[in-house]
Amino acid sequence: MALDETIKPEAETGTSRLNAIAAWPVRVLFGILDVPFRALQRLLGIGSMPYFFILPNLAFFGLFVVVPLFINFAYSVTGGTNLFMENRPYVGGEQYGFLFDCGNYLDPSTCREDRFWRGVYNTFTFVFFQVSLMVLFSLVTALILNREIRGRGFFRAAFFFPVLLSPVVVALIWKWILLRDGVLNAFLVSMGLDPILFFVSPAWAMFWAIFVSVWAHMGFYTLILLAGLQAIPPDLYEAAEMDGTKRERVFFRITLPLLWPNMLVVIVLALIKAVQIFDEVFVLTGGGPGTATQFVVQYIYTTGFANQIQNFGLAAAASVVLGVVLFVLTLLQLAASRRKDEG
Amino acid sequence: MAGTSTMNDRSVTRFLTARRGGASMHWTDVFSYIYLALGVALMFGPVVWLALSSFKTPAGLQEFPPTLLPLGQIERQVEGYDDPLPMFEVTMEDGSVRELAQVRRIGIIAQMVDPDDPGETIKVPIANRKPIREFRVAWENYTKPLERFNFLTYLNNSVIVTTAATLVTLLINSMAAFGLAIYEFRGRSAVMLFVIGTLMIPITIILVPAYLVVTQLGMVNSLWAVILPGAATPTGVFLLRQYMLTIPRDLIEAARMDKASEWSIYWRIVLPLSLPAIAVLAIFSVMWRWNDFLWPLIVLNRSEVYTLQIGLNAFQGELDVQWHYVLAMTVVALIPVTLVFAFLQRFITTGIASSGMK
């Protein structure tokens, strides 16, 4: 099975295949690049070469990720609607103060920036249900796919297929099904029920946002869990069988503990992704009805870019808040994957 | 092997403990197959429904309840009328059934003629007529958006972005991976720590400043704004480096003996040997770029530079959504990934299982 195969070095075939596919444009490109690199090597010696190999990557990454990470803080403490830093007055913690100005944190309508807090609460609801369902369904699917069943490769592929689809495609596929005159309502009517306006009811909109994102990403987590299940040594089960251990006990004492590191990775990864939910739901519901499915990332996008008045400072402050949450989750993730590598 | 009773007993165990063994049907097997069948229907069904719907005419799409297959009403050229007339199956008052062409409809009465004898007009209550339809594929859903709207441009932009970004990604990431895998140098562990530490910085938390950088570089509303920022991926560096670490050091030493330059060691020896890992990264990069949404949404504001995803989103967000075009273009957008899925699915699943990246 594909999962059991690790990628093997293929010296001979690899070389001939590269020659066959890439042929001359690649050779010309690398040939040209050879000139400066050879000159550098002659000038500065082998010892300096690693730096030149790493440089382009670090330059791109620094320019587009690391530098922005720092500028983000600068934005969050300046005001105005101008994009360029020199035209932005320093306002200190005003943006944060505005974001966190709430009469009662449990009630978004008492907050000055209630859209942000509605986004936060919607994101909490979404994350709670989406991650729970994601882990549950991935686990059940992985357990079933790990059994000796006919057509296992096909079934595994089937569950993986939606993972490849773009968020826009995913959203449009489901929007088409869920429309007032869509096929789901046709089914409801044929069962003698009334059609439901799914995108008019806040509860239904949230339900479908969760459902669709579980549908789209479940295959990914299933794969990780499946890899974990296949790594469990079979002799453990044989030994348990010899001892006549009860099946529930085998599941809770062997399968689950040994799968737990993978489960942790899946839970934290799913959390990190779910907190940043935007694409599918934005196309599916547009955040509506009202603000019922508007999440934190959409708040950042709307505040900074989509609104007539672009409030970059506020968007940056909200990004910092989101960044802190993600940082904590990432530390959890590193801890989880370290446990996995050790276990 | 043991007797049947223990076999049954064991297959329950097998479900919960997930191990392989001989086949004997049990309720857990039945449950598994039902679950899988439902799963396959749920995973593929919506996509199949989208594809079927994309071949329907606007009239066919408006039908409720919808038909499974794309059907079109038969039209016939009738003497004395300029345009072809739609054909109906009409139940006459005497209970006989005739095939008539509709001239016009006034309220609940339709004026119809017999196409073979167009002289006489017959008035029929619309409840008594049923359109005559045949299987017909509305190819115009596909051709018209490409001609009339900018979809050919969007498609083109998406192809350019995906190709260019993947090439840049492969080049600079494999170079960095080479540098980190082959050499011992001062600061290497610092760089590796940096790579791992930044593995998880998502674009969502640096939207505003990244937009500033792109603006300062004058790249807003050009495809470079989408191609370059995501090119350096720590995930890619990490994946390639882990793979390059397995390449025997002797090969490189031998090449150095032969006076090969470091650059030629990189591209003549290490790159070809890392091809499997590069292929995995290439597939991922193609998927990332083809499906990219939030960042292009921010930096591409003019219709000429829209990628397919952004164009689709703009098109479906219009007040009067032209679903027949939206559906067809959605199918176009999912063709490349479906091909990737069909031919390279094993590569991807292996890549995910071994690296945990998406």
C-alpha cells in the first residue's frame, strides 16, 4: 500500500528521468547559474558556499514573512488609514484598547467593536464543533480503512479526494446543493417536508459551514491517523489475542494509547487550521446571514481590505491577537510532534 | 486456523483493534461497508452532481425538482414561424395525446399548433401539456464564459502563477535544502531552528504588512504579487533537506576529487537523486498555488489579473448569479486537481503520511 512505501532513492532512473523531462531549458538555466556560483567559489572558497545556497530562500522568506511579522506590531500601534508607515501617527495601545473595550466579554453586543467579538465567538463555536467532528470522523474512517477490506485503496482515495479541491470549488459545490431550489431541498420536498432556506437561518448556516469544512479536510487527518495505525506493531495484537484479551480492552489498552501521539498531532493541527477558517465559509455564506458565520480572519480581511475605509491598524491589532493564539497552538503542536517522534 | 465461532469472535476484535486477518462476514464488516459506501457517495456525489448540472441549460437548472441528467426541450421549425417552437406532449380533452408546438402562452392558456398542420391554432390549458425533452448537453456553458467573459484570462493567469511559482519554489527551496544538508557551517543549527520555528507562520496573521511590502515593490495587481511571496516555504526546505541527508557523502566527495564545482554537485548529483522528494514538493506546490484564495483576493483587484479562483468568486458573488456559467467554470477549476488526484494520488498520500504537511 502506498502508505507503507517510503520514497526510495532511485539513482539511475532518477537521473535519466530528469534528463528526459527537463532536458535543455533546465540545463541552460543551471548552466548559466553555474557561472556566478563558480566565480564565488573561486573567490571566497568552499566554506562560504552554503551561505549562497541558502541566501535566496532566506531573502524571500525574510522579505515576505519575517519582516512583515515585525511591521505588523508597528501597524497595530499606529492609527489612520494610510498604508505607508511614515504617514501613520503613533497611537500606542489605542487599537488594542478599542478591540478589547467591552462591557461584558461574554456578550458581544456590549463591546465597542462588536464585529470582532462576534467573530471571536463564532470562531469558538466553529472550532469546538469542527475539530471534535473532524477528529471523530477521521478516527472512525481510519479505523475502518485500516481493516482488511476489499478495495481499500479505492476507498482511501475517495475520502482523500475533497482535500485537493480548492476552497472556492468546495464552497460552490455545496452552495449549489443547498440553494433554495437545490437538490437537497428537492429531496426534503419529496419526503413531504418543507424546503429550508439554509443560508437565511443562522444555525443552519453555521451547521453547513462546519459540515462543509469537515467534508473538505477530513481525508487529510484520516491519512495521518491511518499512518499511525499502520505503525502499530502487529505482535502486540497477537500477544493480546493469545492472552484472550477482550476486544474493548485491546482497543483502549493498545490501539488508542499507541495512536495517541498521532491523535494529538491531528487535534492540534486541526485546531490551528480551524482557528484560521475563512476561505470556504466566506465563499459559501459570505459570513452571513448577518454576522452568523463571520470569523476572525474575515474580520481582519474586512477591516483591513474589503471595507471602504481601510483600517490597517485595527486589522493588524486583530492579527496580533490571532497570532498569539496560533503561537500557543504551535507550541502545543511542536510538543505533540516531539512526543510522536519519541513514541 | 481456528473454527468458525472463534473466527467471528476475532473479527469483532479486529474492528476495534484494527488488524489484518482472514475474511469472515460479521456485523462490523457490514457496518464498515455501509460506512464506506455512504462515505464514497458523500465524497463523490456532490462533485458528480456539480458536473451533471454544469451541462444543463439555464431553463434546465431552474427546474424544481431538478432532473438528474441534463435535458433540453425539443424544438421544431414550424412553417410560418421564424423561430423554432418548443414541443409539448398535450393531453387533449378527449384523452388522446398529441405532440404540439407552442406558439405563445397567455396566462394559463397556451396557444399551440400541430407542426405538421400549422394552419389551425389549438388552445390548451398549460396544466395539460408536458415538455418533450431529450438528453442534451449545453456545451455553451463552457464555451461562452471563455469567449464572452474573462475566464480565458483567469485560466491563463492561474496557469502562469502555478507554473512560475512552482518553478521558483523548487529552485530556491532545493538550493537552501542543499546548503543545509550537505555542509557543516557556522550558524547551520540556527538556520535550521529558524526554518522549523517559522514552519507554522500563516499568511493570515501578516496580511497587512505583507500587503505593504508588495505595494512598496510595486507588485500590487501584477501576478508577481502572488508568485513570489509564497515561494520560500519552510515546509519545502524541511522536506527536501531530510531527503538529501540520505544521499551518500562519498558521492559528493568523489565529485569534489574530480574538481566539480559546488554548484554542479548541487544540480548534477544531488538534485537528480532527490527527484522523488522534489516531485512531492512540486505536486504540493501546484495544489497550493492553483487553489490559493485569501492572498490573491487581497493583492489582485483588477479583473485582468484575477486567477481562476478569484474570478469564480467574483462571478458567483454577483447579484444575479449566472449559475450555468458558474457551474461550468467550477468544473474547469477542478479538472487539474482531479487529474493530479487520478495520476499522482499515491505520491500525495505518501508525502502527507511521511511529512504531515498539506
